[in-house]
Amino acid sequence: MKTKIVQNHADPAGYSADNDDTVIRTAGFSKRFGEVHALHPLDLEVPRHSIFGFLGPNGAGKTTTIKLLLGLGKPSGGRASIFGLDCVRDSVAIRARVGYLAQEPRFYPHMTARETLAFTARFFYRGAKRRLGDRIEETLELVGLADKADRPVKGFSGGERQRLGIAQAQVNHPDLLILDEPAASLDPLGRRDVLDLLARLRAHTTVFYSTHILDDVERVSDHVAILDHGRLVASAPTAELLDGDTVTYELTLRGKGEATVHVLRAFPWVSDVTAVSRDGSTTLTVNVTDEKAAESILLRAVLGDESVTVAAYGRKHLNLEDAFLRLVEGGTR
């Protein structure tokens, strides 16, 4: 597997300025609060025009990282750049090019969506003033709120409020969107709408968003980094992270299948076999190290046991939950 298991270094030697293909780069980036390591030395690269999922359980250090990147706190060590600009020294210049959505956005409830964007644009919009009205309309259309543009925000659902928050962050044509848990508190429909919006935003900007929801990352992210207890344990394109070192097959057998398990475990290319029996059937999970051997021999070997019938057979594809648990609980820490 090509997944990059990150070796962190406190010494940021080798740090270099950003290039056209990398929007965010950190080297040995860390934060301590007294004796507490909120963020261990972090080496991270976020490609341009990617949807980058920053994944980890609550308390993993995701929000701390975002605040440090935005210059809202000072790191204890290392360096970070956005657009090649230093996150400490050039934080004002960086924020002029970044759209940011906090985990719990706040709005003036009596304002409409259109008024909210107009108010925000007074501080952040960088385009020609004569184009501001058109830009607000474009942004409302982009986030799916054009038909609710003149409704007071106090009547918005949770999903609509989140989409309005993303519209606020997007109205100034940012080169980078940083979103902190944009779908965490939403119902399934609201989450779907927000994730669909993130997918559409790829054509306009780079999206870096934090989340603890595995399904969200797997659905829309083309790159993912996994943070656990302040440590970066993996960073890779999502497809590579899900590729896995071990190929797994699943078989459902009618019958007990003990003899089949013994046969399979005897093959040198079978690394593990687990069996779960229920209601007269047995599900086998078979990990193999030689995919070609498995394709030509595995099913034939099972069919050789006349005491069982094969009801289902196929290769199991790793999902992000499998990858996350393997990395976090499999000794990486």
C-alpha cells in the first residue's frame, strides 16, 4: 500500500516555500499547553483543488490545528505555510485569501440570507463593488439558497444555516476554504446537502475540512489525513488509504465449515481466517497475501468440501472505518 505513514520530526529542517501544487504545508508544526501536547509535530501537505478531509475523533487536535493555521494562536514548534506565506508572520495576508467556517457559526437572526452575505462582504469581498450584487446571487445559487435569499435566518434549518455559513466563507472568492466540522451536528438530509456542496466547491477552490464522521470523508474527500491524540498517523489520497496491504475475501457457507477453515489455513498465502456461524450458515473472512493464488485456488478449495454449499463469495473492499481502526488501533500509536 502506498499510504504515507507520517514520521513526525520536531526539527523543521528541510521546510521550503510552497509551490503551485501545494496550498498548505506544515513541518514539525506543534502545540503544547503546559505539559499537554495538543498537537505533536505535524508534517502535512494539502494539494491544490483537493477536498482534504482532516479526520479524527473529538479532542484529537483538529480545531487546534485549524486555529494555528489561521494565525489565531502561536505554535510551540515548527512552521506552516499557506500559499507559501508563513502562518505566523503573514497571517493577515493569508486570511485575506481564505474563507473560514467555525464549528458553530453565528448569524444575526433577523437578517435575511442576502443581507447576511452583503454584511459579510463589506469586510471580506475583494472584487469590484459594482459586481457585489451579482456575486451574492452567484453564491446563494451555488449553496442552494437562492429560493430562500430573502427569508430571515432565524427560520433556517440546521443544514441551511451551515450552507449559509459556507456561503459567507465563499463570497470573497477565496483560494482556500477551511471548514471546522461543517456537517457534524446535522441530520442525514442536512449532511447530504452540505457534502454535495463540498463536492461542487472543488471546481472553485481548495477545501480543507475537519470531521470525526468517517462516512463523510469517504464520500467526498480525495485526500485524507488521520489525527489521533494529536498525532498524525496517516496522510494519503483516499483511494490509496483504502487500497490496503492485505486482500480480503468473504464467503458465506451453508453448513459448519470447520474442515474448510483447516484447509484454507494450510495455504502459505492465507494469512488469517475468521469464521462466524449463525442460523446454520458460516461467514468466512479470509485474508490473503497473494491475490493471484487466491483468485485461482481459493474458491476451488472451498468447493472441494462436500459438506458445505457456497451461498456467497467475493472480495471485500476496505472502507474508511476499517482503515481508520487498523491505523489507530493496530499499533501505529
